[in-house]
Amino acid sequence: MTYITSVERIGIEEGYKMGMQEGLQKGVQEGLREGLWKAIELGLEMKFGVEGVRLMPLVKQVQDVTTLQTIYERLKTAQSVDEIRYLLQPPDAHPAA
């Protein structure tokens, strides 16, 4: 058995803890993403029917939780599918104001 100094042991323990925290954080983000995708799909279907659901392949490409939250919130006031489609375009595709 290899001897491990107390400093090495502490380093290993800290690395393990950091790995667990990072894994937990990634899991939370993935759960939020999945929940938002489902909520957006339901909102699109209820508000715009089949035309809205057709946006889901584009919505599923969005990985950023903040962007997904923006899309979800915008569904409440959107008057057309185009308003949501606009949010799904890359930022550099938006015309300058």
C-alpha cells in the first residue's frame, strides 16, 4: 500500500468534494433545462397549436437556462409564433435597433 501524506489526503478529499459540487450543479442545470423545455412546449401548444410545437426542434437547441427562461416568460405575452421564433435566432441575426 502506498503511503499518502496528510497534505495529499486533504488534496484528494477537496478534489472529490469539488467534483461532487460540480456534478450536482450540472445536474441542477440539466433539470432546469428539461423542465423549461417541457413548459415551453406546453405553452407553445396551448397558445399556437401545431404551428407553435413546430418550433420545438429550435427550442431544444437552446442550452442556456437564462435564454429558456426568457422564452418561457415571453410566451405569456406573445401574440404570434414569430415573436418566439425571433428569440430563437442567434443574437447576431437580430437587426440593429
